[in-house]
Amino acid sequence: MIEMLSYPFMQRAIIVGLLVSLSASLLGVSLVLRRFSMIGDGLSHVGFGALSIASVLSLSPMAVTIPVVVAAAILLLRLSERSKVSSESMIALISSSSLAIGVMAISYIKGTNTDINNFLFGSLLAVGKSDAVFSIILSSLVLLAYVLLYPRLFSITFDPSFSRASGIKVERYTLMLAILSALTIVLGMRMLGSLLISALIIFPPLSSMRVFKTYRQVTLSSAIISIVSFLAGITLSYQAGTPVGASIVSINLIVFIIFSIIRIILKRN
């Protein structure tokens, strides 16, 4: 661990990864409970397409990816509310199209060292100094917004009808939840990979729900699971040379299995 922390790129990756993992797990509780978890998967694929196009055009990845993914989050919510096509179908349509566009864009890059695996599965070296500073600031703002919106998110998660009757703008806060999720996905995508970043939204809440029942317990447990899984995953990636995104998701899968076993034991007792 001491050797790993001696490298500046690992220090940046750990700080950014911890903030992104924490943000994803907290937002994931509301997304999973409201059955919006697949939006994260769709947005990560949109982010891959935007990141690929930014690379082809030699543009700033964040400057292109953030507005595109935020716009996609708004579009997905609007389509799921108004379209006759099911929300799952719309997400699958947009995500697969974005993934195809991204692969096509990267295929036109010739004479460069661009590796599609870095976009799909993440890379520790993808977090530069400027990216790290920007990610830390934006992740902190996402966490601050979550803390300030916590009572409203709790309300619209469990009873949207009552929240609407109480004067809470359910659509507005749902949109803010989607935007915060989009920002979190973009921040973690380059390091963890566009195919795996959505797992950070889904796994910690699902693992927590296997054992805990209240919203607060699930939220706290998800935060702890995300932090522990990230640290264990990035250590495994450094020691074994495995992709960081795949390592973190694998640890999350192990945690989910353990919590499922605990649930079975508790039920029997």
C-alpha cells in the first residue's frame, strides 16, 4: 500500500475514485429504488460515444462529454415520461446507438496510441492533474448537492404522489437526480470505463438492500461498501495488473454474494 501511494498518478486516482464511488453509491440508492438504475448504463454508453468523438476532433474530453451526457439524461427522462415506447427500450436504443457511434469514431483514428480498451474498461493513467482537480471540485459539488437535497430525494423516492400533493416539484428533483448521476458517470468513466461505471451505481445499493431495510441504513451501508470495494479493487488492479474498472466491479460482486448469504442466514434464524 505504501509503495502504491508513492506514485502521484495513484494518489490522483484514489482521491478521484473515492469521491466518484461515494457519489455513485449515494445517488444509486434513489435510482435503484425508483427503478431508474438502467439510466446509468445508458448514460455511460452515451459518454463513451461523446468521449470518442472528442478524441477524434482533439477536443477537451470533459468539455464535450459533460454537456452531451447531461442532455442525454434530460432526454431519457422526457422520453420515458411521454413516449409510447417503454423506458427500457428507449435506454437500450440510445445506449447501443451511442456505443456504435463511439466505436465507429475511434476506428477512424489512425497513427495514434488511442486504445479502445481504455475507454471501455478504464485506465489509472487516464487521470491527469487537470482532470483530477476538475473531478475533485465537481464531485464535491455533487456530494454537497446530494446532502442539501437529501430530504427531497427521500420523499420523491418513496412516495412521489404524496410529495407532489405536498407541493414538492417531483419532476424537477427527479431531473436534478438524473443530472447529478450524469455528472458522476462522466467523472468516473475515464478511470473506470464506460462499460463498468454504471455498476458503481447499482451494486452498493443492491448489496445493502439484501440486509438492511431502512433508507438511512441502506444509504450508509452503500457508502461504506463503495469505499471499501474501491480501495480493495484499485489495490488488486495495482498488484495483479488487471483493469481497474473490472477489479472494482469484481469486488462489488463478491460483496453482493456475501450480503446475499448473510440475508439467507438471517432469514433462517
